[in-house]
Amino acid sequence: MTEAIEGLSFEAAMAELEAVVRKLEGGQVALEESIALYERGAALRAHCDARLRAAEERIEMIRAAEGRATGTTPAEGF
């Protein structure tokens, strides 16, 4: 868990986040370690969210370049 989060791929960050959640849910870690794990998990989640947003933006740019509709619109009645 010492690798800089910024250098992690989406998949590696998700795998580490899942491991953090398992440890926290297991309840077998000391309070201070739990806090450190929670902080790391929050940072991993933010990193994954940012990577997903960046991927969505790239897809929208590709769609726009192809002349296809971009974004989403809610279906009527929803």
C-alpha cells in the first residue's frame, strides 16, 4: 500500500480499494491502522472516480469528432 496513488492504473487502484474494504470489514485491525486504511481507501476512491471521469470525457470527445450525439438525456417520465 505504499505506492503513490497517482501512478496506479484504474484496475490496480480498484483492486487495492477492494482489499482495503475487506480489511476494514473484517474488523481485525487496530484503530490507528483502520484510520490509515480508511484514508487510503478514500484517496483510492477519488482516484478511481477521476480516472472514470477522464475516460468518459475521452469517449465524449471521440463521439463528438465522429459527429455522434454526446452526453445523455433522461428518458421521458424518469
